[in-house]
Amino acid sequence: MRSPATTRAILKTLRAQYPDADTELNYATPFELLVATILSAQSTDAGVNRVTPSLFKRYPDAASLAKAKAADLEPLIHATGFFRSKARSLMGMAQALVERHGGKVPKSMEALVELPGVGRKTANVVLGHALGVPGLPVDRHVLRVSNRLGVAASDDPVAVEQRLTKVLPPEDWTKTSDTLILHGRRICKPNPVCEMCSVRDECEFYRKR
Ligand code: SF4
């Protein structure tokens, strides 16, 4: 695995390739981003963005979503897949927000992961983008790209999160995750387009190819 200094240098160069890196989910409030991120499991961000305008109009906050009926909610999110379990998660999450947090999205990892349907990745997305708390979400793109570059060496998302957050300053966490996700979607795909990669000369995967 690369040294902390080399890891920081590689990721700095890669961030420069994606100066506008950000989540591609549309949202206006922490609640909306939490809902959109739960819906994004096994779905594309574009697919989620297609259903959320009518969803947020009908259920603009935790109080309204907590009172939703599955029969009303499920058709609105059907297109994102796994709509029954997602509906259960959304209603349970909203009820927990109302009961435990006054309807507000809490600003801590510990409280977020106690909500139905919310794991570390979802919590980090919301913390880092909507709540001003550093978070480094690790999805399959972050896993693939970071292992190929040698800046992490594990298939375990928590281990990769720990490695990257240990060597990077907190202010770089969320942007680095957004960068690795975009790089994984556009260039460092399962079949990568290495000719377009700004960190090719540093990449262990590329050298071995
Ligand atoms: S050189 Fe290729 S494999 Fe390595 S990070 Fe870049 S795109 Fe991915």
C-alpha cells in the first residue's frame, strides 16, 4: 500500500481532474438527501432524481413521511427498485426522526446509523454534503479505484474508510469520495479507460496490466 504522503499526492492530483465533483443526487435539505440516498441503493442517481420531485412534493419532511401509507408511497418510488423494502425503510426512518430527533436529521454518525435503512455509507453521504460534518462514503467505485491505485488495500468498506480518513485531512474527505465515485463511473470503470486518467503513472493496476 502507498505511503500516507504518496496517497495524499495521488488523490490531490485526481481531485484536480474533477474540480466540480459532488453528489449527483438532487436535494434541497438534509432530509431530502437522506431520502434520496436510501433510494439510491441498487439504483442510479439519475433514476432517483426522476422520482424525487413528486416524492418530495407529497412528503416534504419527516412528519409527513412518518404518516405515509405503504400503498401511497410505493408507487412513487417503484421505479428505483426494491420499492417495498425501501418504503419500509423510509417510513421507519421518518418515524424515528420524529420520535427521537424532533423531525430533524441528526448530525452524528452514531445517531444516523441507528435509523432504519441507514448504514455508514448513507450516513457519510448526508453528513458530508448536507450537514457540514466531514464524511467519506465508500461505495463500490471508491473500493475499486482506491484498491487499483494502491491507496487502500481491502474489500471492506469500513477498512477503506478508516485508511483514507486516517491519511487525509477531514476537509478533503467528502470531495475525495465524490472524486473517486466520479472517476469510477466515468473512467476507472470495471474495464478502465486508463488513457484518460491523470494518475495513470502512479497506478499499480495500470503498471501490472
Ligand atoms: S490508471 Fe486506469 S486503473 Fe489506474 S486509476 Fe487510472 S483509470 Fe483506474
